[in-house]
Amino acid sequence: MKPRRKPTALRKPDYFPAENVLTGLDGPRLLALGRELEQYHFVGCDLSEVNLSGLRFEDCLFERCNLTNARLGGTALQNVAFADCKLLGLNFGACQDMLFGVHFDVCQLRYASFAGKKLAGMRFGQCSLAEVDFTNADLSAVVFASCDLTQAIFHDTQLVGTDFTTATNFSIDPEANRLTGARFALAGLPGLLDKYGLVVEA
């Protein structure tokens, strides 16, 4: 059997034509752009509750945008970055699987769901991931850099080589998830022992 290849990280989109840098859009104005959006940079847009179902975003960046409770049924997110965004309650599990690739930096993702998604090799940086659902997701080699994982749900989750060394407040059942090669700081070990009722003293 061939050794499993380490997932290749996507490069964040960083080039946008000047006419594709748009500030302060609301839902109707964004939807008027069409159903296929490539190399757009959205800044300070309020897209909360907007129905984005069936749209395709490729090599796009959302910066300081509010997408709380936006609908993502069949939405294609192909190498899309979110920076300093509110993404509360988003169901990323409803997005198209083909070429799904996302980046998150300093985002609020409370109550979001990635259930069943393949996120291998992706990175969450300084994000609030409280009560996020990662059930049955593939998080192999994902990096949770300085992320808060309070009450995040890990069940039947692939965590092979996942980096939790700077993550906080996680609780993971080693018997219900695959943790081969996952990385933890010593201070994070209690998060693996919660179900056993053990006390780890420094």
C-alpha cells in the first residue's frame, strides 16, 4: 500500500482586478453580479440571511463581511478566503464537494457546520469555532492556529496529523475519532481526557 500523501495546501487568492474590488454590497447587489463570481474581493458587505444557493465563487476574498445565516445549498466555494468575517450558523456541509477549498483568518464561526466535508490541509487562524460541528469531516493535516474550540463537535472525524498545539478549549474523544499523528501541546491534553473524568495536574 502506498503511503498517504500529505494534502497540498491551497494558496489564498491575492489577485483581483480593480473593477472586482467591491465595498458595502448587500444581498441584491451581489446577486445581480451573476451566478459565477471569479476573482472578486468583497469588503464590508452585509450578506446575512442572503440565499447564495447555487452560486459559484472561485478565487474570491471576503473581508470584514457578515454572512451570518446565509444559505449555501449547492454553493461552490473554490479557493475562497474569509478574513475578519462573521459566519455564524453557516452550513458549509451543504456546499458542493467538487473543488471545495476555504481559508479562515480571524473569523467568527460559532454554530457553523462542516459535517461530512473534506477540509484536509486547510488552516483556521485565530478563529472562534465554538459549537462548530465537524462530525464525519476529514480534517487531516488541518491547522487550528490559536483557535477557540469551545464545545466544538468531533465525532467520526478524521484528525490524522491535525495540529491542535495552539488551539484551546477543545474536547475530543480519542475512541470516537481517528487521531493518528495529531499534534497537541501538553496544556491541551486534558481536552482528550474529559470523558474519563481524570484530573491532570501541572
